[in-house]
Amino acid sequence: MQRALATIGVLNGVVVLGIIVPPIAAVYLTDFFVLRRQDYSDAGEGDSAVTNLNGLGACLIGAAVGLSMYYTHSSLTGVPTIESFLSASLTYGLAEQVRASHARDRMWRRAAALLR
């Protein structure tokens, strides 16, 4: 079965998805367990309709790191999925600390309004 799937290129797509999806989980887990420490009591009701720029950037960086490790066959841990997860988690944590130290807004709509 694996040979048939590998012949048509499906397994490569599954591997790529296995590298792209973990950074999304990394951002959620870092936000919930590390940054907010399971306290979402101050989250506004309208915050669900906007985009967190730091989270989006961390997901893109994590996916880029994982994919580059996969395609260049150079890996620190041997598993590009772990590297994409860790790089997204660290990037998001650092970006949120910098944002908090400068008292910037983390949501796309409000940040875009400041640019106008």
C-alpha cells in the first residue's frame, strides 16, 4: 500500500502536512500554558474575529524552518516536525514578550487601524 501511495506522491503531501500543522498547535499551546497560564478571563468577546499577527508569523516561521530542514535533509533533532513545533513556540513566545514590553496591540484589526 505504501508503495502505491508513494508512487502517486501522496505520502510526500502527508509528510509536508505533518510539518506544517504542528506550528499551529505550538502557538495555541504556548499562548494557553505559557503566556496566559490558562487565564482567558480578560479576553474580549470580539477578539475571536480578528487575527493575532504574532501567532500568524510564528506559524509561518515554524513551517518554513521545518520544511527547510526536511528538504535539505539537515536536522538538529532528526525530526523536522519537532523543529517546526519548537521554532514556532519560541518565536511566538519571544514576539509576545516584545509586544508586551512595548505595550502594542496584538490583533490585526486594531494594528491595521493604527497604520491609517
